[in-house]
Amino acid sequence: DGHSQLSAYERKRLKNITENAKFFAALKLHESAARLQQIATKSQSHVAKRPKPKKAADESVRRRSMRLQRVEPSGFPMAEAPAQPEAQEYPQVPAGPLPMVPEEEMGNSTLTEDILAAWMRISEVLLVTTSNVAVLLPRYQASLNSMVLREENIRKVVKYRVCSMAIHPSESIIFVAAGDKNGQIGLWNMGCGAVQTFVPHSEAVSCMHFSPANPAHLLSLSGESLRCGDVTRAVFDELCRSEESLSSFDFLEDSACTAVVGHWAGAVAVVDRRTPGTAPELSADIGFKRTRTVHVHPVKKQYFLAAGSVDVCVYDVRFLRPARNSAVSTLQGHSKSVASAYFSPLTGHRAVTVCADNMLRHNNNTGRWLTRFRAIWDPKEEGCFVVGSMAQPRQIEVFQDTGKLLHCFCNPDCLASVCSINVVHPSRNVLVGANSSGRLHVF
């Protein structure tokens, strides 16, 4: 009534505004908006004042896979707590002679005495020399077919990856020594099933041999030293110690008084056990960037075979000098790193090498988690050698020197891992294969 001067349109518009105002007032939207604004303001204030969480100083380390940690598989479940570094778990072995005391201070002394007594007893027996008469191939294959693997002939001998093995030449008892990547040496007397471990080294035991003149002596080599385990005195004598990492060795004579030693850095050295001290008689640069194995000719002991990065050469030890040494013979053709090279056992007329170029169409790509393959000759057969395999089912293969595959040692029920390191008995039909968890398999 107070707006009679307005037109009909303006009066209708004013009416609509008034009704809308009453409607929104009834909804009380201004109060809701005020409450929402208050809640938002409090939330922002709370977020701004919230302190940033800090990591606890003793917070446990996030667990990662063994592959990401670059830790090699040990065959045991990983502990819940982070593993301690190997240097803390296994302190450096001191220089000089070490008593033959088991790894565990509270170990079974009777067991240790029994194993050492058995080693001494079988070493006193006159050894049977290997015949130079070649065995007919059908007869040799028949002997391979007769060798089988049973569950009771499998045993974990050392804790970690096996890097070397040696088998005692006794014909009465199978007595095996295995060296692992942490410096342990395990002795297994298969006659009674007893196993005992010792720690004479601080680094991987890359090479081992029972002395051909006196098998009561077990010579073992790791990065820091060459030692002789003398069971008659129950001591590990130190024959050679070097600041340059050692890789392999072999005897220069049947008496085993002198040896040629290879260095990972490429040089070779001559060691005489009769000389006082632990220094070598001679250190010679042969021009290798890396020397992985050395092997002395079985007949002409003055010659030795050295295998390196891509090099395989024969040298005459009589003409070695500190520098500028020339090879007597060189094997050409390898395009990748060579893992090993060995003369044939009876005449030395042949040499077998293992290389990452997969010659013989044989898969040698073991990777970083497995010990590299080493093809070894059967000491009873001039023309046949044994080598590990990546094939499935897991197996150990025997080749003829022509490249023909003669036999595969396998047992899917018992052998489920790669046996990188193998050793063959010099007179019995016995083959031992070792895997990367410290387990030995005897065919």
C-alpha cells in the first residue's frame, strides 16, 4: 500500500524479493555459513600449528630383499634384525701358525679328534699311483652310468658359497675338504658322516690341494695367504702372505716343496716351503690384468698355464723374471673373461678352458650369486672333463675333448641346485659337486 506510485511490474518484482527474503531467512543459511567459516578457520589454525613429525633416532631400518642389499644367499632364512657386516662377524685371522681348533669354541672335541685321526690314518697308507693306460671309452661310460647320487650322500659342510674343494686320494674312505667365501674349511669324513669346520683364512678359499707327496698336508689359498694344514701337528702353517690378493696355486714338483702362485692383479710368484719366512722367492709380471688360475704341466713341471681376463698362456718358470716375461705359447680366440684353464692330467697335450663366451655351446653365465664354473679333467681319463651346468633339471656334465657330451650326472629328487665347483677322485669312481649354500653332493 505504501508503494502506490510504483508500476504494476515494479510492485510484482518487490513482492518476489520480499517473499524470497522470507524463504532464505527461514532456512537460516547465514548461521550455517557462519558455522562453516568458523570450522574452516579452526582447521587451518590447527594445521598451521601442527609440528612436523621427526624420525626417531632408533627407528628400525626398512627391510629390503637380499638382492637389493647385495647379500649372497646362504641357504638359511634371513634374521629379523639387520645382519651385521661380515667383518664384524668374522674378525681377521691373525698371521702365523694357527691351531686346528674348530670354528665353534664349544665344539665337540671328540668329533674333531675323530676327524683328524681319520685324516692321519688314511694318509699313512701307501697311495696307488694313477695309471697312464687309457681306458676304453665304452668302459669309461659304463663307469659313469654306475655312479648315482643318494640322499644320504648330501651334506652341508660349510656355511656359505663353496669356492674350492679337494678330495683325499685314499681308496678306503671318501674324505673331502671344502672352502667357502668367508674363509671356512669344512672336512667331511663320509666313512662315519662326521663334519667339522675350521677358519684358517679371512677371505674366500679359492684354491685347495692335498699334497701329492704327503696327503696329511692340505694346502689352502685365500686372498691374504697360502697355508698348509698339517694334521700330524694339528696346525695351519702360513707359507706365504701377500698384500696383493692371491687367486690360485699349483705345485711345481711332486714333492710339493715349491709352488707357483697367481695374483688377482695379474702377477705370479714362486713360493718355496723350505725357505724361512712368508715372502715369495720371486714375483713376476706376466702382462696379465688378472690371473684367475695357474696350473703346472703334469709331465714337464717347468711349464705352467695361466688364465686371465681374456688370456691363456704357457710360461717357463725357469725363465721368469720380475718384468718383461714372454709366453712360450698363447691360446687365442677367447673374447670374454676366462675363468680357468687346466692341462690334461696324464700327458698335458690338451688344455680345457672355461670362458664367459660360452664355447662348446655351454652356458657359463653363472651370474654374481654363483661361483664361476671350472672345467676339470677326470684324473683317470686323459680325454674327458667335468663341468657344472645351468641346464634344468640341475646336472653336472661330462664332455669328451672333442666337445661331445658323454654323460649328465643328475637326480631331480636330490639335486636341485647348480654345482659350480666339482672334484673327481684320482682312482675311484667318485664325483663331488658343491653348490652356493655350502652343500656337497657325492655321486
